Amino acid sequence: ATLRLLRLFWWESPLRTRFGAWVRLAAVIAVQLVRGRAGTWLSSERRRQVDTMLEGGGANRHRILLGLARYLGALLLLSPVDKVYWRLLRALRQLWSRHLTEHFLTNFVEAQCLSYGASIPQDEGDDSGQAATPGADGRLPDQRISSDVSTFVQLATSLALEALQ
């Protein structure tokens, strides 16, 4: 079932959607790699700083201050990189969720509502169509579909990116 959902978005969606998704995925992976390398560099810089302090007993203040400045500068530059990462990831998740939700809602409406002869109300005062009834959890079917799709997309992207890391 998971592979069918992946195929539905990554291979069977319209070309424009697929292209946007692949570009966003490549950008997310690139920024994730930058974040990983930056974390490694920060760790080695911190280790170098401690080594400098221990070897000279704090006598070489110029090297200590220079290391501290490099470390703080890297931290300041890493903050926008994190923000870009989370925005790219959110955009990818939204694109994927929107596509799958539209697909499932279209199928749901066709299968559940229109096949039983129910008509879709044309305006707010039209009562000729059947109203959707909430489920046991108090949510309408479209809300449940959207929520389930969002949960799947979030878990799938998190799992895939963790595996890459």
C-alpha cells in the first residue's frame, strides 16, 4: 500500500507536479547535507577550541578568540540554513499532501456520493443532495482523508530523510 501511494505521487502525478516535487526533494537533500557537514565542522571547531585552551593554559588568547569568532559566525550562518531546510521540507510535504488529498477526495466523491444518485448542491440553499455525516470521531470524511494523508506524508518524508542521514 505504501508503494502504491509513493508511485501515485512520484511517478503517476502530472509532469509539473512531479518536476516540482523532484526539485524540492533535491533541494531538501542538498540542504540536509549542508546541515550535516556544518554540524561536523562545528564539532571539530569546538574540539580545536578546547585543545587550544588546554595546551596553553589559556595563554594564547588570540587563537582562542579567533576560534570562538569562527564558531559563533558558523552558528549565525547555520540558523538561516535551518530555516530554508524546514521551509523546503514543508513545501514538499504540502505539495504531496495536496496531490494525494485531491486524488482521494475525487475518488471518494465519485464512489460514495455520485454513484448512489445523490446530487451535489449547487448553492447553499439547495437541499437536494445528501449531507455528509460525521464519523464516530466527529470529523467529516474529507477531514479524515486529509488528516490521514498528512500523517502518511509526514511519516514517509521523516523516515526517508532519516534513512539518508
